[in-house]
Amino acid sequence: GEDRRVYEFWAEGDWKTASWLMKSFNKNKISPDHIGPISLGFCHRPKFKPITKRENIAKGNRMTFEDVQDLIRDESKGEQVVSWHSSFIWNKIKNHVKNDDEAERLSKLMRKNLHQILIIFSIIHSEKHDDFLIKTFLHPDFALYQPIFRDFNPETGTCSKIDKKRVSRTEHLRNAQRYVRKSLESLENYKVKNNRRISSILGNEITTLLQNVLEALSNHNEAQAREDLTSIFELMAKQALNDFLSER
């Protein structure tokens, strides 16, 4: 019952609770809309807007200005709305968005950004540094909690309370393992699809910086690898901001 896109896009957030909340929507024939699409780098969190299936399909992974404002408001309440790897571009551009057209442009830039991130992850995976990826970006422990939704209201997509019960049956442990396995498999597929175009997609500067990440991991220096990876994501975000402002 989990949303397979969580594996494909390496989305952070409480993926178990979010996916089960989606099932509550579907049981009531209501389409759950991610306020921040996980295909753009946002978290898979248990918060959706109830809309029709036709509206959801038509919207796709485009954000509206209202979506951007909702996400900023949720952040102001202390919620994590975007995955760490995509937080750099989001933080650079979010406050520059003033209308629906600019929200759509941000959506396109964030999709391109996540595309680059997944290629970078696929290269780290191909160099046998899966432990670093798992510890830094994946959260299999969410599989070990059973969500219970109190007073779910399909009209608003809300419930009075979400209880989470700790579980440890074999099926839940296997689900945690499956989550990790599927996430890594998605990188394998990504590498195959983009193998011949990596330099053109990432650019020479990022490709060079990525070598620093791989060298740090080969030397078992994960702290340095994360620092170097942060530098890459910040550079990508800066480039995206320049692209966004240049189109104004």
C-alpha cells in the first residue's frame, strides 16, 4: 500500500503514515493532492488537499502560487515540507514566487534539480557507497509504526488525531527492507537510462565536484562527503535561481 514514487524520488517524510492516509482518501473516492509534489523533491508527508481525480491528473506536478504559500506557512509552523536534498533550491527561490506562472516555473526548475540529484545518487550507488545513501537519505524505521487515523474527514482531508503504534512483526521488518531495496533499485534504473548523458546533464563543474564526494567516501570520511554534496546542491540551487530571475 505504499506510494512507489517515494522510492523513485527518494522523498523524505513519514512515508508510511502518508501512504496510509492516501488509502483513506481513496477508500472515500477522493483524490489526495500533494501540496508539494514529491516528484519535485518535496516530502511525502501525511497532508493532502482533497480534489477530484480529474483535477489531480490535470494538475500533474505543477505547483500553484497558493501551493507555494501553503508550504511556506507550514514551514513557519515547524513542519519539514521538502526533502533535504531539494531544500537548497526551494529556499533560494520560494520567496521570489509572486504568481501562478512563477510557481509553475519553480516547479520545472525543481523537477530538473531532482533529476540531477538522482543522477548523482545513481553514481554514488554505482561506486558501492550505498551505506552512505541509506544513512543520509532513507528512513526505513517508519515501516515499524502502524498509523491509526481518528475521525478522518474526507471533505477536508483531515483527522482529529494520528496515533502511531510501534510494531515489530516480520512483515513490517520486511517492509522496511523492501523500502531500502526498492529505493536502490530505482537508482540502478536511473543510471542505465542516463549513463551516456551524465556530463551534459550535470555540467563539468558539478561532475568535477562529485569526484570529491566519491573520494571522501572511498576514504571513509562521510562527514566530508556530506559537506561536498552540500556544496554541489548549493551550486545547483544558485544556478536555478539565476535561471528563474533571468526569465522575469
